[in-house]
Amino acid sequence: QVQLAESGGGLLQRGGSLRLSCVASGRTFSSYGMGWFRQALGKERVFVAGIVGSGGGPYYADSAKGRFTMSRDNAKNAVYLQMNSLKPEDTAVYYCHSPGADWGQGTQVTVSS
């Protein structure tokens, strides 16, 4: 069974930066696409960034373009999300996901004004 574990969230002020990490276990990592999603309190979970298993991407939601950078390290079975110039509207629980995997616990990012 594929498991994903996110980490790296925190509380910070507007304009700050964070790097989120997601480590996968349970299958060959490099063959599958990976994505980052976020869910703000009371709202639906939405796409943030993704990398296709064949190596395409990364692709970003409009809200992330120019500020967030997604990368992957197949040797470590990990993907990362570097987030810069954070805004209060980026406050959410961030999840990584891959086809066939269960959703993890996510990591909370809170940006104060």
C-alpha cells in the first residue's frame, strides 16, 4: 500500500518562505505522477502543483505560479514544494498525492498578516 507523509509546515508572516516535503513508500516512486494540493478551512481541496510520472511538468495552479516551485528526488522517493512570498490566503493544510495512494495527514501552513 502506498503511503505518503508530508512535513515542513509552520506558522509564519506574510512574505516568508517554507519548503514542504513529501516522502512516499510502498511502490516504485519514479513511475508515478505526484501532486500537491491544499485545503483551507471550510473549503474544498484544490490542486497546487504537479509533476507527471513521465517527467512532464511541473504544472502550477495560477495561485502558485511565480511563487511556488515543485521538485522531486526519485532516489529519496520524495517531492518538495518550495513556497516563497507567502500570503495569508495561502493558509491551508497541504497534502501531497499520487494516483492510487491514500491521502496523508497533510501539513498545516499558516501565514499571518
